[in-house]
Amino acid sequence: MTSVVIPQPDDWHVHLRNDEMLDAVVGYTARRFRYAMVMPNLLPPIVSTESAAHYRDQILAAAPNDAPDFSPVMAVYCSPLVDPNDLRAGIEQGVIAAVKYYPAGATTNSELGGTSLNDFAHLFEVLIATGSRLLVHAEATDPSIDIFDREAAFLTDQLAPLCDRFPELAVTVEHVSTRAGVDFVAAHPQAAATITPHHLARERSDLLANGMKPDLYCKPVINSADDRNALVTAATSGNPDFMLGTDSAPHPTTAKYGPTAKAGVFNAAYGLEVVADVFSVAGALDNLGAFVSGNGCAIYGVDTPETTITLTSESVDVEVATSLATTSGDEVVLFGAEEATRWTVT
Ligand code: DOR
Ligand code: ZN
């Protein structure tokens, strides 16, 4: 038996959706995590202080009563609809913590996103003035670029010039998925990155080699074994620039199984077990607390938690749920059920 006690984790990148999907998924995040950086790619998107505050209220109303430490942290969608004065006011009121940039067309509900980071300098100036962060979905959308090269292309062509132009802008490269992404963070002191459980634990052969797995399809796509090794090294080494962001992104099976699959892996349920498994295999459980708690607290300037959780690995096989159902009967598959048979969280 292996057991590790760590500070209560934070999830610095999560999709909680709205309406009945919010009701179905929020408990998984709220019962495990303290801070959760909630993504704004709803329809309509979260683009103002008012909509961020309203969405935060909806999330808290939907959250279970037995999760008193849960605190949603709100990001607004980088788009022409964001008013810089409202952004500044929202940040100063403590309603808005960050701005999230999506390249238009890169992923779910990204149609309102940008075609160039350069178009949003007026918002980045507010972020610099208030000490807030720009969160970036770093993926080129040029169809002539191979899907597995799109993170590297975006970082080189768009984010590197932006970092040069605004060296004081704090940037989080979200769900970093490649060695190029890890190297980018190492080369840019203003950059940090989130890493997901699925990019740490799976590689593209898992997605494609033995029957294509829609449940592993996400954006950015899970990449090569070499890329995964780079992510595992970055996460398990204790490097303070890397933190957990699950990118938990629920889609009903009706949207996953068919001629095309929506991008997203729902891992709020077992993401911690998956990450613990990765750290255990790497012999790095001593650094697990830094990755899931300490590093993110330092990056986002929040207090470290007083509460702890215990992860225990036992060789007893237990039955775990493999899906959830929304009130109208939609099914969402839970990523990491296999790891969840090996680990318990208390
Ligand atoms: O796989 C993904 N799903 N990547 C994203 O960037 C968005 C997310 C979603 O909202 O479904
Ligand atoms: Zn996301």
C-alpha cells in the first residue's frame, strides 16, 4: 500500500458548462478542488463582469452543500465584446481573474475567438496594469499545418512575438501538450502552464492504434510518446511553472460517438487518481502536492490551503462508475476509471 497526504488541490482549468450539464458535473469538481478556474466558452460566452458574476452565482447555486471550500474563479472570453473598462472594474471587484484567448475555430465554442493575439493589446494592457493573467489556448488553426504540429506553430508564430511585445504580461499556456510547449515555458519567464491528466497519462497511440477512441479526443489532441515524456518530466520534477488544470470538458456520448466527435475529456471525477498514478510510476509522489496545489497557488497568488487530502493505492480491485447521467438521460463517460480502481481519495 502507498499513501500520500497532499494539500487540497486546485483545478486551474475546467469547463463546468451550464443548465443540466452544470448540475450533473459541478459536484465532481466542488468536492475535490478548492479553487477552480472556470472557462468562459459558453453560448453565449462570458464576456463581462455582469455575466461572470451571474455565472459564478449559478455555479455556486448548483454546487453541493458538502463542498464548503469550493471557490470558482472566473475568466472572460477574449473577444471584441470585452470592454477594457468593464474588464478592469471586474478585476478590481474580484469578480474576474483572467482573460482566456481561443483561436477562432480551434475547439468547442471558439467561433468568437481571435484570428490574431495582436488584436487584443487593449485588454492585455489591463491585465498588465492589474497583475492578472492571459490564459491561452495555443493551437494554430491553419489547415495546412499538421494537427500534431499546431501547438508548436502557434507558440512560435503568435505567442512568442506577443511575449516579446509584452514582457510584463503573465501568460498561462493552457493544457500544454508537447515538448515544444514545455520548452516554450522554460524559455519565457513570464509563462507558466497547466497540464491535464489525460495528456500526462495517454499518448496518441492510445487514441488511434487500437480502434479510434472518441473519449480520448480533445483539443489540443493528445500527442506523441516523446511529448508525453516531456510533460511527465515537467510535472513530476517539481518545476514551479507547471500546475494541474484538468481541462475537464464534458460532452454527452451523443456528441462523442458518431461521424465526428466533439473535443473534450471529462476527468473531474478521476483526474486526481490518474495524476497520482503518473507520479507514482515516475517515483515522484513527493512532488504531487506541488503540482496539484503549491505551484498554482504561487502562480495565481492565492493562499495555500489548510486542508489536506490523502491518496492511497491498494491492490484491491474496486468497482467504480464509468459514466454519469444528466437529468434528461444524457450519458457522459468518466475518464480514468481504470486508475480509479487502483487509487482512493479521502
Ligand atoms: O478538448 C477540449 N474541449 N478542448 C478545449 O479547448 C475546449 C473543451 C470544451 O469546451 O469542450
Ligand atoms: Zn479547456
